[in-house]
Amino acid sequence: MSTWSATLPALRPLVALPGVYLPQHDTRLLLRALYREGVGAGTELLDLGSGSGALALGAARRGALVTAVDISWRAVLSTRINAWLSRQAVTVRRGDLTAAVGDRSFDILVSNPPYVPAPGNRAPRGAARAWDAGSDGRLLVDRICDAAPRALRPRGVLLMVHSGLCGIEDTLERLTSAGLRAAVSDRAVIPFGPVLRSRLSWLRSQGLLDEVQQTEELVIIRAENSGAATPHYARPKRPAPGGGPGGSGG
């Protein structure tokens, strides 16, 4: 085990239906960053792309009021099963990113989106929806950046993990242009996983990897809503507490 991974929180075993992303290094890195934010009782948190629900459950165990969203019905069901098995209250909705929660706003928005560059820009199907993100890896990353200002309350925080292969500076610039204070809070280097190994030739042909590179950099992007009004969006009102379970996506 590498030094950095030894410092990351452990993940409890989770149920994942076929095609649903199981937690890996990026999940643990993001969970550590989430815990540093002081998530606790009363924190309202939105998990975009919940997968099997690891991040949602980690926050719920600390007392947060969690809404988890995924576009995959199998992910929605997996998150609901894991919440039930863990005896944690998580509102789970199926939908396309923040469209699933309307104009609600949150204290924390956390996301482990698909970010692996893939040939073509068509939306992936099946299990590949958990990792394939178009030729530049930004199919959902850009949409999350654009949605974050509307979904965050003043002083609210976005935490998003992605690979160095899909443009760290692009993400920082996009979030800054949207009126958020953005920076890289964590970095880690890990060996290529099976998905990247399966498309090394294509990645190298695109100039995304050199011929000898065998590791991938993961980063946590942290962006805070300063609370100042921007021309990009109207600040949403704080919703009344409550809300029942529904469908969700991720």
C-alpha cells in the first residue's frame, strides 16, 4: 500500500448491482476531503453520481442530511439497499445531476463523476457510464462546474475528484469564472487501473499520455461559494427542511 493511501479512510463493503461503480482510490480520497469539511449534524449535502452510495453513507454516518442522485436505476437501487443495510437515512433520487433536486441549494456538493477520456463524445451506456466521459474526459465535469453555483448556498463547498488527464486547470478556470473560489486541495498518484490500461494506445495517440507513463494523478478540486451575487445565476432561497425519498441518478 502506498503512503498516501494508508492515510485514507477505510470503506465498508457495499452492495453494487452489475454495472455500478464500486468505491476505489478516488472515492477514498474524496471521502477524506469531505470529512475535513467538518460534516456533521444539520449539514445538507448533495452527492451527484452516487454509484453504490459510499460518499452519501459516509456523510450520513456523521449526521448530515444527505440527498444522493444518480441517473442509473441500478445505482439508485444500490444506494438505497446500502442505506437500508447501514440503517442510514439517505434521500435517493434518480435524475440528471441537479435537475433531480430542482432549485434546492446545499451546504456541500460532492461528486466523483466519470472523468476517463474515451473515443468519441457520445454519452456512454451500461457500466461505462461510471467512467467514460468523452474525448477530453469532461462530459460531466463541465456540467457539474456550471451547476455548482446554483446548487451551493453562500459559503457552500463543492468537492469533486477527477484525473489529471481531463484538465485540472480547465476545471479551476471554469469554476473561477462562475464566481467560486477554486483550488486543488489534494493530489495523489496511483498506478493505472484496468480502464486506462485497456486504452493506453488511444490515450498516447491523443497526446494525453507519454510512452513511459504508468501512473495517473488524481486531484480533489475544492470550490467555495463566496456568497457574492454573480451575473451567472440568481441565488436560490434556502428550502424548508424535509423531503421524502424519490428516484435519483449518478
